[in-house]
Amino acid sequence: MNEKTQRVIAEVAAILSDARRVVVLTGAGASAESGVATFRDAQTGLWSRFDAQRLASQAGFRDDPGLVWGWYMHRLAMVEVAEPNPGHHALAALAGEVAALTLITQNVDDLHERAGSPHVLHLHGHIARFHCNECGAAYYLQPEDRVASLPPVCHLCNGYVRPSVVWFGEMLPDRVLTAAWRAAEQCDVFLVVGTSGIVYPAAQLPIVAHNHGAQVVEINTEPSMLSESVDYVLLGPSGQILPDVLAEVRSRRS
Ligand code: BV8
Ligand code: ZN
């Protein structure tokens, strides 16, 4: 690790150690080292192979429910074989090293929970949960659904079943967004990990924190839409950077 990164990690560890409230926002990059494809990585990104913005929408589902269903079953299978990476584990451990930590994610996987983070604010829902697109009734996936060419049909109203994720053009869950917004307004340090900062209103959260006087730290393998408006940038894979930050915070306490 180069000299500059080491120095920034030391500075970030210092502000985390002094912080009363820490907020972390993760994006697809935080799950990349677990083998879950991100949306925008050119070589594997879902955007490059499908028009994710179209598939992740009511219009896309209406036009081709079978294609959208198959896309989600493909992504669900990727998530189910994935394991939390050292970055997920470091964030779970960091919660025990700072005064208070709120974890917000744009990701629809459960890797933070599986790494031991107890209360995760999922802005965009959960890929392993399902409900009827018409009446909202909860649905429990059956083995045969995973290989079906059309989505399952709701047992109450015959509507198509969909994953309980937030599609483009859909409102985020109000309680979750309100909690995330309030945490961003009240925190001293805001860590944004592995997100391109393109999708709103999630991408607004680090800006809200910054405007309320928080120090914003970005951890990413490359510059993002947010890089101009953060206080610290740590360039590198979150699965390596986050354990280094955790180690530095711990060394300051001992
Ligand atoms: C809304 C769930 C109010 C689904 C997702 C027209 C009509 C309506 C709304 C809009 C509109 N025009 C614009 C909007 C707003 C729209 C939006 O923001 N569009 C963008 C494209 C401009 N937002 C919405 O529609 C939201 N709802 O606004 O409602 C409303 C309602 C009606 C009418 C008007 C307004 C809903 C947005 C939620 C969409 N659902 N996910 C699913 O998963 O299938 S978004 C999905 O994409 C993810 O959840 C995530 O949020 C986003 C992907 O972004 P990232 O997580 O950042 O991932 P990405 O691949 O982009 O980047 C990865 C990053 O990681 C990169 O920077 C890379 O460098 C880095 N990285 C890679 N490896 C590593 C790494 N970093 C560290 N370590 C590594 N190893
Ligand atoms: Zn129904």
C-alpha cells in the first residue's frame, strides 16, 4: 500500500475514532469481491449485457415478464453462492469500534447481514423476497420457480409475482429512506463504499451529510460521481481498504 493511502487511512481512522455518529452507505462495489456482478463494471456489469434500467422497471416487467424474471433468478443464484468478503466483515466489526454506526445499503443482497451487521437499511429492497406485483401479497419462492420461463402467479389475484426490490421509477420504502436521511443529517463521518453515485435519491445521502458538516470518505476502485464532493478518497478494493481502516482504528484504541 502506497505512502499516500497509508496516510489517508490514518487520518480516516482518527476521525472515525473521534466520531459520535458514523454512517456507511454501500453500493454494488462492496459486493464485487464476493463475486456479485456490479451494474456498471464494463467487463461483467449488468448494464453492459442488459439494459438494467429497463429490466428493473414496471415497463420492462410488463413488456417481458419472463426475461425480467429470468434475470432476477440468475442474479439471485449469484447472491446465494456468494460469501461475505473481508469488507463486509470489517464493516460489521467497525460497528463495535466506533460510538454509533448506521449501515445503509443500495444492494439487494444479504451479505452485510451474513457478515453479522444487525440492522441494515436496505434502500432498494431484497432480491430474495417476493410479492405480487398487483396486490402486494407476499410470495415464497418454490424450487420450480427458479427455472420457470414466466414469473409465478399470485394465489390471491392471479397477478405476476416479482422480487421485492425497488425498480426505477418506484418510490423507496418511506421508513427506510427517512431513517437514512436523518442518519446522514446527524452524522460526523459518512463512509461511501463501492458506489458510482449515479442512482438517486441514494446518491444524495453523502451530499446531505456533507451539507450538514460531516466529513465524507469515499472508498472505491476508481473515481465516481461523488468524488468531487468528498473530503477523503481511498482508491482500492473495499475488501482490502476496509480491513486496513478497521486495523488502524483498533490500533488507536490499544
Ligand atoms: C425514485 C434495485 C421517486 C433493483 C436499484 C425518471 C423517472 C423516475 C425516476 C427517475 C427518472 N430519471 C431519473 C430518476 C431517478 C432514478 C435514477 O436515479 N436514475 C438514474 C439511472 C439517473 N431513481 C429512481 O427511479 C428511484 N426512485 O426516484 O422514485 C420517483 C418516482 C416516480 C417518478 C419520479 C420520481 C429508484 C432507484 C432504485 C433503482 N433500483 N436496485 C435491482 O437491483 O435490480 S438501483 C441499482 O443500481 C443498485 O441498487 C444501485 O443503487 C445502482 C447501482 O449503483 P451502484 O451500487 O453504485 O453500482 P455500480 O455498478 O453503478 O457501481 C459500482 C461501483 O463500485 C463503481 O463505482 C465501481 O468503481 C466500484 N467498485 C467496483 N468494485 C469495487 C468497487 N469499489 C470498491 N471495491 C471494489 N472491489
Ligand atoms: Zn396478487
